[in-house]
Amino acid sequence: MRPASALASLHVAVALFGVAGLFGAWLAMSPAAIVLGRTLVAALALWALALATRVPARPVPGLALNGAVLALHWVAFFAAIQASSVSVGLLGFSSFPLWTLLLERLAGERRGRPRDWAIAALVVAGLVLTVPRFDWQDASVRGLAWGVLSAMTFAWLAVRNRRYARSHPARSIALWQNAFAALCLVPVVLLSPGAAAWPGAREVALLVVLGVVCTALAHTLFVASLATVSAHTASVVAALEPVYGIALAAWLLGERPTVGMLAGCALLVAAAVVASRGAGAPPGHAAGR
């Protein structure tokens, strides 16, 4: 793949990751049901791709826990969007560099450095600017809380996935994590109120697009671009996910971010860019985000 094509593929993949948040507003379903549909469709699409390319997606031991955390991550992400807005959900998720740094320090993989404190300060300031006031009755605060939980679980996956990414293909990791996530959510959805109401044709079509285009295709483009684009460049472009998502929410959903949200977005993107300097490829995207 030529450098220009690889960079274009990378931007398309990150934009598609950002588009995924819009489905939380488009789908009149619970977050758990949305994630079940997404992970099931994504796993089937990746399995079909493995068959079509004759590249076996061998089982990866130890991914059951990763799948459960991936399910929680996406449920929290869509709960954030449904509790508030796409913009707030994406901004809460964008705090993941802070949680990644903290987990790395707890695991003994990173020593405290001045840059780490700068990243933490940027993330905290960005989150504070996102909401007008910290009142649990405010939908923005509830949405931000769900978004931060989404970021924390994503950071956990990021740290844990590094171990698997060294010895297993990213496509296999994505396939089996999505499969285990779907398996975890089946009883949750079946035991939830309204479980007897099957999704209509519109919901099924949206879930197929979410699973195939915004998960399987986006992940494939992202991984393919890494063969040409440097890991640092990929990390910086991945930091644009909330920017793409907020812009698309304004265009397609009519959401108008406040000045505070835009300022918070700028600080959170800056934190992600600073965190990516000298780092490897964006961790956690092997989860199929």
C-alpha cells in the first residue's frame, strides 16, 4: 500500500470508529442489545473474511475475560451517548490516555514522569470543561460518568492486549474478543425487560452497518495501514476520533457542542497526542473498536 493510500485508509478507519457513536442515538434499543448486535455481526464478518482470505483465525487462549470487558466497555459507551449526547460520550471516552498511564504505573510498566502529570492535567481539565456543572441530575454529568467508565475499561483492554498482540494476529484477537463479548451479553439481553421484542428491519440493518462497516471494515483498514504508516502517526490520527464523531454528530444529528465541550475536546485530543509521542501503535484497537 502506498503511503498516501495508507494514510487515507487510516483516516477513514478512525472516522468510522467515530461514526459508531451515532448509532447509540439512531438505535431505539438498550445499550446491551446494541452491543450484542454489534459484536455478533462483527465476529461473523471477521470469520467470513478469514474464510474468504483462507487465513485461519485460530482461537487465542485467555480472551474470555477480554471479551467480557470489551462488552462492558461498549455498553458503557452507548449508555453515555443515550444518557446525554454523542459529543459528551466521546469526550468522556477520550480520557483513556490518563487511565492507561495509571494502569501502566500500577503494573510496573511505566515510571512517573513530568509528561505523565501533564497528560493527567490535560485530561482532568478537559473533563471539567465538558460539563456546565457537576450535578448528578444533569444528563451531561451522567453521560460523562458512563463515558469515563468506557475509557477506563478501554484502557484496561489496551494494557492487556499488548501481551496478545506480540504473538497473535490482530484479526484473530478482534474476532475472538467480539465472539466472547457477544456470548457474555446473550443472557443479559434475554433477561432484560422487553427481551421478547425483536429488533425490526431498520434496527437489524443499522446493526449490520455498525458491525460490518464501523467495526470489521474499520478495524481491517486500521490494521492494514499500520504496514506502511508509522506507529506514532497512527497514534496521533487515532486521537482525532472524538473530533470526527462530534463533527458528524453536529452534521447528522444536529447536536451543537458548547464552547466548553469544544475546549474540552481540544485538551483531550492534546492529551492523546502527547501520550502517543514515543509510544507504539494505539493500544486497544485490536479489540475492534
